Amino acid sequence: MDTEDTSLKTACTLVPAQSFNLLIPNCCIAEVLIHTIISSSSPDNSWYIGNTLWNGEEIPIISFEKLDPAYSFKQKDKSIIVIVNYPSPDKSKIFHFGIMANQFPQVVQANNQTIDRELNPKNSHQYALSYVYIDGKSALIPDLPRITNSMLRNLRKSA
């Protein structure tokens, strides 16, 4: 008898950052940009790389690694930026920001058969919700609400 896969599948994007693969649901990704001009950032926020113009809006670009002071980040000449859309803390509008990627992201299907929870990650990150293996690759699921709140709070301080 042939068994049909009836598990719920979620389309996700595996974003290769410098130290981690990030697993982000496709519904949270607006676009992937390549070779984008980034205006320089203020030295106060080491996680904040700068801004780029996207759809007529200046949006902040961050390094996921540099959100956690335990990690380092070296910006490359060729920029790959994943534009993330996430509701503002009060849910009144959609907030956009970019995450620097090391390589071009890959679309994957996450379900019970393709994802395994990693119980003892080698590297932990303060902005990670969970660590997983998907299709044999180690990844972390970023805490997007916490990142958004922290970013908005820090950007308001520097304004």
C-alpha cells in the first residue's frame, strides 16, 4: 500500500549568513537583492550595517551575527540582502529590514520529514528561537519579533 505524505508543509528560505544558516518562512521574505548600494551606518550600532533604498523606502540593513556580540561579521564587496517584512510591535504597519546573506538563499519545504530539532547546538545565538536540521543542513530560526523590537528601539535612540 502506498502511503501519502499528509504532513503540513511550510515553504521557507534557507539564508546562508556568515556563521549560520537562517531558516525564515517565505511569508516573511519580501525580496532578495543583489549588488545593492548600502549607505554607511553609525558606529554606535555594530549590528546595523546601513540603509538601502527599496521600493522608495529607506530600510535598515543588519548583520544577524553582529546582533550577538559573541560573533563577528566581515562585509563583502558583493551584497546579497534578504528583505524581511514583519509587523511593527503594535501591528499597525509592516516593518521592512534587510539581513546580509553570504550566498544566495535557497527555498526549502519544512515539514516533519525534512526538519529535525537540534538539541545541543555547537553555537548559540541570543536572537535564535530554535536550532534545526533541514535537508541535512544545520540552521537556526531567528526570533523576528525580538529582532524587530530591538532594531526599532535602537534606531529610535540614534535618531
